[in-house]
Amino acid sequence: MVQVKKEKLKPGMVTAEEISGRTNISIKKGTVLSERFINLINNKILFNIDTIPVTEESYSTILLHYKDELQKETLFKKKQFSDDLISDLEIEKISDDNYKTNKDLVNLREETYFPTDFCVNGDIENCASIFVGGSLTVFGDVKDSNIISKGNILIHGNIENHNRYYKYNSYGLIKANNINNAVIHAETVHVRHSITDSEIIADQEIEGPATMYIQNSKLQAGYNIILGSVKDQTTLIIFSEKQIELIKKLFEIEKRLKDYEKEIEPLKQSIRVFQILRERINELPTDKRKKLISNIKLMNAKLQKKKYLTEQFVTLKVEADRLKQAREKASIIIEDEVAKGTRVVIDNSSFIVQMKDKGVVFYKKGMIIMGKKSRVR
């Protein structure tokens, strides 16, 4: 394990304690994390890792956008319940990581932070920005509010807004009875009854097999969509943003590997000179000897970086292939009725439903009408 004192960190480097506690990751405190490991941590859907070994390569610094993500992470942790908030909302402690209020959250016009799991035994209405460090449970409705949660957002009532300006983001599951006029982004979304005038993006699945209707909405999932009845003016999309991100990273790494190869080629001459001279290296003029040694060190450093990039390329390539294979089975299932004019998109294939049907499965190579001799289109 690498141990580094905090005061010796270079600008842009991040220590393990600043990101500890994420997805049960076990890293020794004081360890400096590299871009590779931060990438693994941030992509928990792509990489199911409980413990990450840290080696000397962890001295490399992370990219700026990862640094920004970590700053947002620490924002949740450093913020605590203010005394005024505890008093105004009569917040009660259930456990060290779980708090609740029996009052409605209404007209909170400034950014409000709940650093742990939080339960509202009422409604949330007209709140500008609510940040939850754990999971949020609401036993009433949520209206005209913006919510970001590090865990799940579990709403026993409805999400009801006057327009689509209100956004709900979760690192886990978002669940509600009815969703109206909302923009939602989560890992998985469960809806019990209906979705109207909304845009929903799920990294994995959207599930609503008992939904009475989906209308005038756009639903996008990485793998599967399971719904009840789909009405007019609705678009259903199976599209993996994670897969696109992987492909982009692979292209970037491939380009960097080619650049390193071009940079290494002229330095190979120094290695050949060194191998020829060997014990006679000290006979060279001082400036030439220093230049030769400098070139060899530079080449070794570039070879190490090239090796690291190659390993990263192989890892990402395996994951991209796994995702591609998994998506061959991706489907959109309408258990009840799908309306004529519904647009279905799976990757780059688009399909407009030409007639109202019941019990339909859309998949990458076409569609199946269930209960009608499995007719394939």
C-alpha cells in the first residue's frame, strides 16, 4: 500500500479518506488514488468491486471532471443539519445515519442538505434544491421541487409538478405512484400507476407493469422497459449511455497509445547507443552522457505509461464487449395495451407502432405479439 501525508500531496491529487464509504470500498487512509481507481469507483454499474488494491501507480493525478465529482461527494459529507433546520422541521434522530421529520417540507427556497438517510412523514412542496446524502423516503407527495439523492428516492405518493423544470436525480432507485411533469434520472425507476408529460432516464431499467397509462412522455433505459398500458405521444428508448461512454474512452486511450508509440520511437536510438557502449558510457562528454541517460529515463517513463494505458484498454474492452452481449437481450415489454403512433427506439433502430396491440415485446430484431401464436414482425 502507498502511504502519503496530506501536506505532501501535489495539486489535484485526492486521498482515500475523501472518498471513503462509497460502495463498501476498503482503501487504506492516506492513500493517493489515480484516475484509474477513481474511474472504477465512479462507475459502480460497470465495475462491481468491493475492495480495490492500490499500488505505486496511484501517485498519478486524477482528471478534472473526476475531481469535480469528488468535490460534490464531499459536499454531502461535510454539510450537517443546521440548528435552525432541526428546530424548524422538528427533526428527530432514528439512528446515527437516519433522521426523520413529521412535518411537511414546504417553501425551502435555499439549498437544503440532509447528510444522512432522511424520512418525511408528509409532503415536500415548492422546495428549490434538496440534497440527501443517503436515501430519501416520503410518505406523502412531492410537488414543484428539485431533489438529488445519493441513495434511493422512495415516494409513497406522487411526483406532481406544474412544469418540467423540476428535476429528480438519484444514484439508486426512484419509486412513485404517479409521475407528472418531471425530469427524472436514476439507476432504476419504478412507477406504480401512471407517467404523464415527463422525461425519464434510467441507467438500467424502468418498471411499471401495472401502470394504467403512459402518455406524452419519453422513457429511456439502458437495458429493459416493462410497462402496462402506453397511450398517445410516447417514445420508448433502449439506449446505453454507459456503453457510449466506454466506446469514447476506448477511442481516447487508443489515440494516446499511438501518440506514445510515436514519442517512444526516436528514443529507442538512445537504448541502442547505451547497449553498444555499456561500460564505456563514462567516456562520453558530460553533456552527451546526461542527454543519453535523460532519454533512457524518459523512455522508461513513457513505456510505463503505455503499459498502464494498455491494461486500462484491455479492461474497458472486456467490459464494453460484456455490455454489448447483454444488450442483445434488451427489450421493451408492454403487458397491456400499446397505442398506435408510439415510437420505439432500440440503439439505432426505430419503429413506429402502426396499430393498437396488446401484449407486445420489442427487441433488437423486431417485435413479438404475445398470445397470438407469438407472431413476429
